[in-house]
Amino acid sequence: MTFPPARRLAPSAGVVLAVAAPIFVAAVLPRVASPPPAAAAPPAAAADDCPMFGGAIARNMANTVEKDMPDTWSVKKGQEKGVKKSAVLGGTAYGGPVVAGGRIFVGTNNDQPRDPAVTGDKGVLMCFSAADLSFQWQIVHDKLANSALDAGDTGIASTPCVDGDRLYYVSNRCELVCADVAGDPAQKGKGKIVWSLDMMKEPLKVYPGGIEGGLANCSPLVLDDLVYIVTSNGVDGNTEKPQNPNAPSFLAVNKADGKPVWSSNLPGPNIMDGQWGNPAAAEVDGVKEVIFPGGDGWLYGFEAKKGDLLWKFDCNPKKSEFKPKAGIGTRNYLVATPVFVDGKVYIGVGREPDAGPGVGHLWCIDITKKPDPKTKDLSPVNDDFNPKSPVNKDSGLVWHFGGMYSPGNPKPAGADRDYSFGRTVSTVAVHDGLVYAAELDGFLHCLDAATGQELWVHDLGGGVWSSPYYVDGKVYMGVDNGDLFVFAAGKEDKVLNKIEMQQSMKVPPVAANGVLYVNNGLNLFAIK
């Protein structure tokens, strides 16, 4: 896969999104890291750990616990400032970090081998000590023979989920893996797999494809006794049609033994490309539900235990049209992760970055509304996006932002494009009545969470694959050109700092236990 010339993609990015194949391979010197020290027993999980993507099952990229987070540091060689510790990753690292029980877990590749006996392109899950970032162990996965289903040099793109003494992630081979967080005591430096489920084999027969190539990448969610994932079932790049539309797109697995409990093949033949989002979970009126982003652009809510469909919502205008060719088409699918806050779900549409920028839509959906029992549909009616319209009285629409400019949504003077919000692969952060939403084309928007009114927008100067992250009155926003912006959270566009991270910033930072962890693909930094 190669990324077409989006607005301002950094040519020196050297990294890849979890849903895409490599743009460029970062130039790194061959390096073998030091062997791990003897592992000490870590402390028990802390209340302010970050054990999964988004920190919790609601997936909100907002941390309301941590305080005294930094807004100034430097990782430049010879000018380091504020860096407590650092650890070598691969050359690309899209899986995390997550922090739990005194350990840090990251999905990466093998560009900078930890084990001199393990060479070549691999998927690697690494574990570090949270105390000093010392390497503890790793699990290595070979590449699939078919590179169209396992993008080269991308490694493990799944952000792990920690539940007690177990770790769950999706390998580059489309396997749901359960591992022991402590590693393998019999083999120093190696992890221990408890069970794995190969989703490409019978009876699931998942095909993790895409128009420009594919990769299994979901960040699992654990709720009670089940693990939930989007399987990455997608299209054949040659036919641009789903290879196996009957294979599950959404899957619930027993977390103890890896046996499937329920699944859904929605969207089936309507999959447009690949399926690269992550599930979220919520409890509404005493019912636990899991929210899955679909490769058809619909958002689906399922009862968590048995998998009954509760509701669905079309995140595209009915008149929109999907076109496989990069840069065109008005219908998108869901790569971003849904966020649940106070009975509402926030999500934006997009396509994997190889398709480039284009018109997008950002939604706020009230999932406490009861849909028609036959259709289960909470979508707005007849492309009327006014939540007060009589036709939308049974819709879950709270507000909509984006779409093409029109007489009812006039183009502002000086605007250099025909829409107000573009495609996104980013997950939103919601805090203190505000929504922070980034788009692929390099803009960060701040909106009123209740009304969707735009309060400000900031041109970041580069493309964006990362997500905004709120903590301690600040919003951190990574950019493809290597900048990490630090904004003051609030209704005014105020930049506190812009820090050069030396590599393209594809994943958000994570705050846990008084430390800000920043992953730039090559290194993991502990900032304090």
C-alpha cells in the first residue's frame, strides 16, 4: 500500500497506520537491545492504570484521574529534557501502550530486534516494567504468506487489553491471543500464550483483506466473561468484494478458553473495504451492550451476553456513494472507535488513509432511544439532520457536524475545501461538555458536546492518524509530521506547546500513575 498525496502527509513519516500497509520504511540502524533483567514481581493493578485503548470500555480518550501532566519536554539527542526513561521499540508501533499492574505492553514490529536469534519481518508484542521501562518479555508472530492480508513491516497493530493476569490482543496473523501478563517463567525474555483463536481457519473463515491490502488490528474489549473484537473481515483487493461475507465481522469469545460464544456477520455483503475499528461498551437502562463500528458505515448495538441486535445507525447520508478509487466518493465506513458518554455515542466516519482525505461526518447519537422493534433503526430520516424535525422524533440523532457545504450550511469565506469536516480515523475525546475531534486532513475541532456547535478549529500543519487525548486540563494531539501539540482544554484555541517527537505520531499518548507515556514508533518515552 502507498499513501496518495494527502494534504500534508509528512514525507519522512516512516510509519504506518494500524489499518494500512507501510508508506515508507523508517531508516534505522540494525540494533539488538540488551537482554531483559530478572523480572521482579510487579505491584497489583492500580486504579489509575490504563489497561486498554481509551482506558475503559467506554473508549473515551479523556483521563480525569491524572494530574500534573507535563507540557514541556524534549527527546532530541543531546537535548533531552523531562524524559524519565525510554525504551527501544521496533520501527513501527501502533499497538499501545497500555499500562496495568506495573507493566507496559506495546504492539510493534521487529525492525530493532530484541532477540538476535529472531530476525526479519515479524509481529511483536513487548512487555516492559512500568518502574524503569526495562524490557521483560516478548511474543513473536511470523508473517502470513499472503502479504495482502498482513501488511509488511507493520507488526502488531492491535492495542492490547489487560484483564487481571491475562492480556488479550489480535496478532498480525488474525489470531485473537490470550497471554499471561507475567510472561513465561521457564523462558527468560519470552511471553506465554494461554490460548489463541485463529480466525482465518474453519469455522470462522475470516478474510482480513482490503482494497489496498489488509491487516487484522482490532483492540479487544473485555466485559465480564467475554472478549469482543471486530474481526477485520474485509474485501478481496482484486475483486473489491467481500471474500467471505458470511464470516463474522463482530465476535464474542469466552475469555477463559477462547471459544466463540456469539458472532454477527453484519454488514455481510455490504462491507466496502476492510473493517478496522474497535468495539466499545455501555450500559443502558440496566442492559449491557457492545457497540461495533461496521465496514458498511453503520454503527451497531448488540446485547452483550447473547448478541441480539438492539439498534443500528447509518453514519452516512442515504444519497452518498462509495467509490473504491482513492480520493473520491462520498460514502465512508467506520475506522474510528465509538465513544460512549452520558447515554450518547460519538463517532466520525472515514476510510483507511490510503484513500486520502474527503468529506466526512461526525455524529452524536442518543442510544437510550428505543428504535422500531422491526427495523432497529435509529438513523435520521430522509437525510434530514435536524434532530428537531418531526420525521426524526424516533431517531437517535442528537446532532451532526460535517458534510458538504450547502445553502443551509454555507461555505465560510476563505475556506479551501467544500466541506466542514473531513474523513477521520481518530477517536474523539469528550470532557467538560466539549468534544475534541481530529480529521485525517490535519485539523483539530472543538465542539459543544450537547449541540455540536463548532467552537474552534486548529490547522495542525500535517495529516493526522492519531487521536486527541485529554488529561489534566490539556489536550495532546500528535501529527504525522512529528509534532505533538499540547492545547489548553477549553472553548478557546490555545496552544501551550508544540514538541518535536522526531518521528510521525500515529498513536495518542497515555497517562498513568503520574507518568505520560509517549510512543513515537521507534521508542517509548516516560515523561514526568
